Amino acid sequence: MSNQKLKIIILGTAHPFRGGLASYNERLAMQFTVEGHDVEILTFTTQYPNFLFPGKTQYSEEPAPKHIKITRLVNSINPLNWLKAGKYINQQKPDILIFKYWLPFMGPCFGTIARRVKKNKHTKIITILDNVIPHEHRIGDKLFTKYFLKPIDAFISMSKSVEDDLKLFDQTKPRDFNPHPLFDNFGTPLDKITAKTNLNLDINTRYILFFGIIRDYKGLDLLLKAFKNFDFKNHQVKLLVAGEYYANEDKYQKMIKDLGIEENVIVVNQFIKDSEVKNYFCACDMIAQPYKNATQSGVTQIAYHFETPILVTNVGGLPEMVPHQKVGYVTKVDSTAITNALDDFYTKQRELEFKTNLKDEKKKYLWDKLTKKIIQLANTKSPN
């Protein structure tokens, strides 16, 4: 299979939907296309019902990516549609069907489609696992995930913690580990002054960035407390928080006020468009990810692409991605530990050292490593 042109279908989020899942699937499709395969992404007609979606909109304002075939086919909440979509893919007879699995809510939909496709006795079904056990637990999680995983032929986990979680559901089918590849689809790096100017930021101020959708498990509260105790005035540093609140905004705004750091925290409460991402990462000295629990994060891989130093907490797969005091910091889930890392970074002027190391370290995270593993797994016989 590996030496021939393959027909590959990726089922999951893609344009016109927004966010990291869409970017991942589109970038993976592009890599397979560059390698000479016939690739199509089947995305949603309905991804989430609006009442279940906590953000302002599910849709992207950006144009569709070029050179990728994307078809809207799947309704995540309509069982009749699942049967229809499964029949369509079954008849297409792709060599490989790839699901990107991130949420048990998708388990019934994806699991039903996979069962229907499996009847053609040709297609190898592989899932790339963001999570097996979600960050925010709900009734039915394990049941839905178990239903989804049963018809899958092989698995790729993007962190060791997810690989461990998978063992609770399956210990026999083929699997591999591949960390999240570089998010290199947000444009080329900019110099800091240009990036700051594009964002209307003071070019003489330095910035630490908290980026992405704001949920409680991502630990923004820890970062705010850490920043309060950091000598930000002496170092001329401000905290830039860029992302849409999916948590209680008032709680965080009150915390900023109560800590007395209002003048030194800039909050951009909106989803950051793909075309704007580079400005935020290139304007800042370091990306802070003070998560309270995690598996892996696309934010880390955007930072790698733009060679921006990274601070993460010692949870899930984050430490696997960030060699401590080489490209950034791995701290305890503790505001004092985060403060100490910020102090070390600025007092010892480590930015240039970390950026230099990032150039080498990011070579580990190329997309062709992932596509090779997917094809290898498709060639591996399942024990079933």
C-alpha cells in the first residue's frame, strides 16, 4: 500500500468550520496531497447544535484553503445521516479512512459511520486521538468512546497520556505514538516590531502570551496570580490574553481587577483568525500554557513554528513537547513556580538561547513522519 497512490478520506472538522481541529485536518490533507495521494476531507453540515456550542460562532471568516477537496456531508446529531454518510464512504472504497477524535459527543456519529464503512472489507479505519478521556467529564463519555473505538482498525495517540488512556478501552489493536506536528500553516514569522505594530501594541513593551479558547482547565487564573507576583514593571512586561471565553468572563475580569494588574493585562476576547495568529506569536517573548490538565496542545506547535519560547505545566503530554530550560519551562501546577520561571526567563535573558534551540527541536515535528505512520498502520494486520 505504501508505494502506490492511495485514496484517503479524512472525516472531521474543516472549513467552513474554524479552529485547531480544522487546521490540523486541512494540514494533514495537504501533506498527503503533496505526497501524491488522492485526498478528500468530509466535514460537517452540522458539527454541534448551536445550544451546545459555547462560543460566538462555529464558522471561519477566512477563505477556504486552496488545493484541498472538502465536502460537507455529516450531521453529528442525525442518525439517519450517519447511515447515509457511512454508505457513501463504503461505496467510495477509500484505502484509508481517518477520524480525528477529540470528544465523546462524536462517538455515536463516528462509530456508526465506521461500522457502515467496515462492511466493504477494504477500507482501513484509523483514528488520531486527541483525547480518549475528555478534560471536562460528562455522563456517557466512556460509553460513547467505547462505541466509537470498537470498529477502528488502528490508533495514533498524540501524547503518552492518551496512549495510556487508550489501554483502558483496547490493548490489542495496532497503535503508534506521534506528537502533534508543527502548525506551520499560519504564515511565515514576522519581526517583533512589525507584529506589535500590526496589533497596535507598544513596541517598547514586552509581552507574555496566553493564547486560545479560555476554559477553566487551561489555568488562566494561575497565570494571573503568577504575573501579579512577577516584577513585570521592572522588566516592562505585559500579559496579553488572546482568545474567546468559553468560561465565565466576569470571574476572570474580577480577578484581574482584584489583583490590581488591570493596566498590565490586555485581553482580546475574540476568536483569533488564522491570518492574525502570526502577529500574536511573533509579538511576544513567550507563550504561557499553565494548564491544570491536558493531553497535548496545538498552541505549543504554533509556538514551535514561530520559534517562540514556551512555558507549560507538568500535566499530560505537555512536558513531552517542551524540554525544560532548553526551549522553555516545565513548571508545577502552581502560581509560585510559574512566577519563578518568568523571573528566570527575563532576569537571565534566555529568549535568544531558547529561540536558537527551538530551531533544532522543531525538526522532530514534521508532517511526513505522521503520514508514514498512518500508512504503516494501514498495512498492519489487525488481530481481529
